[in-house]
Amino acid sequence: MSTHDLPTDGAQPRHFLDVDDLSAAELSAVLDRAATYKDALAAGADHADLPGATLGMLFQKASTRTRVSFETGMTQLGGHAIFLGADDIQLGRGEPLKDTSRALSRYVDVLMARVFKHENVEVLAEHADVPVVNGLTDDAHPCQTLADLLTIRERFDGFEDVSAVWVGDGNNVAQSFVLGCALAGVELTVATPPEHAVDDAIIDRAATLGTAPETTSDPESAVEGADVVYTDVWVSMGQEDERDTRLRRFEGFQVNETLLEAAPGAVVMHCLPAHRGEEITDRVIEGERSIVFAQAENRLHAQKALLVELLDGE
Ligand code: CP
Ligand code: NVA
């Protein structure tokens, strides 16, 4: 791969704004490739499949895992990544997103963006002539879901007969997980307070992809016999003003040892960063059932596979 050529044939780039931008077969291929890259990295085998390619990484919100896994991934693939903090580029001084997108498209081969409003990644994609990857919006976190599915697949040797339960906020991470589980065939129950349920539109989309999750506001009955219990923070980035109300509403939704008694065989997942003592206890996250750091590691392998899928298909 060399620097992106200006499009001459009107071909549209492939974007990844949510999980269902991949078909079930493409998702499966990405997970297979991720597993291959993971093995190659462990064996010290060369897998520089994107030599000379450049990834732009636009961030309006903080990040540890997304930023470092994408940048490291590009290095391992023989490419390069550029960190673009929103306040360090002209976007922070009011340059329109569509102009940012068009200008960046002339330099980079692929653009990853972490923004507040989901419509902002749609604007970037609409005006980009390179693939745009959603690195988290207020509504979706599809790169996280790729790593989550890779982690589940490794742990259970596939997706068949795996039952997962989401406990807590029906937020960005939850919504992409709902779509990913539907696409992969993981049986899912979502337990949220009624005020923080997954959007109806996401449930409907899941139904068109496979099976829609069961929804409930009773975490205790939801986790009974589950293989996977997954949670995320109660106060996401940008919601700090709602903190007191949210902490009240999420009472009873903490993933702790008492809740997990009903799911003795379950592993525990969390996208991180975690707020210990809120949505999850220190004992659980540090305990034997926790697979959160395997999950975090898989961000690297899954995203490398995604980048190759999007760029090779151009
Ligand atoms: N899970 C996740 O996206 O982590 P970061 O916010 O650290 O990128
Ligand atoms: N729901 C969290 C996820 C962080 C990776 C947030 O949006 O802050």
C-alpha cells in the first residue's frame, strides 16, 4: 500500500461506523484474520500487510486503549499513525468537519475518529474519500465489539451456545455489542434501568441481523446461568453533569460477587476504563473470572484485521 491515490473511478470507500457495516461473513473473516495476526505477533512472524499506509486518528475524547492499539497496530502492519487531538488541529478553532475530512483524505489512507455525536462520524464518512472508522461515539463503539467477539470466540471456541448478559447502561458499548452478538449468533440478554435502555432502533436492527436480545430491568434473573457477564461505566465521557442521577438509577446493577452467584461459570468482561466500586467491584475485576485484559489486548489484533479488511477491499 502506498499513499492513497486520488479516486478516479468513483469507487466509494468502505467505512466502519458500526458493526453491521460488515456482513456476518466479513465479520467472521476479520476475526479469523485477527487470530492469525495474534499468532504471528506471538511467534515474531512478519505480517506487515500495510506497508507505507497512514492512519489519521482524530480524538475529541480521551483514550488509552483505542489510541495506543491503533497506533501500535499500524506500526506492526508496516504503516504509520498520526494522533490528531481535536483541539490541536483547526477543527478546534471552528473549521468544519466536512473540510477536515476532505483535507485529511488527501493525506491519509484511512481515518479513525472518536467524537461525541454519532452524526459527526457520518459527516466525516460522507465527505471522506478514504475509509472512516468509528473509534467511539456517544452511540456506538464497534471496534470494541470486534475485540469482544474475538475474546468470546477464543474463550468458548466459537459462538454456538454461548449466552451473554449485558448489565448496566445501554450505552455506546452496549449498542454495538447488541449488533455484534446478533451478527455473530451469540445469545444475549440486556439488563438496564428503564431510563437507560438500548435504543429501540438498535434492537430492531439486531432483529434484522439475527436474533434481537431479550431486554429486562432485572439483572439478577438476567445473569442466571450466563457464560459471559459484561458491564461498562455508569457515567460515560460527556455525561459528567448527570453523575448523581445516574448513580441513583444504577443502584442494583453493580457486577459484584453476590450478583455473580447466579452465574457460577461466567467470565466477566468490561471494555475499560472501569470505575471500581460503581459498576463493578475491585474483587470481581481482579478475580479469576475477569478476562478484561485479554479483551483489551484483543483490541490490537482485531483492529489490525479490520484495517486490512477495509484497505484491501478498496
Ligand atoms: N475501551 C476503550 O475504548 O478504551 P479507551 O477509552 O482507553 O480507548
Ligand atoms: N461508555 C464509555 C466507554 C469508554 C471506552 C464512554 O463512552 O465513556
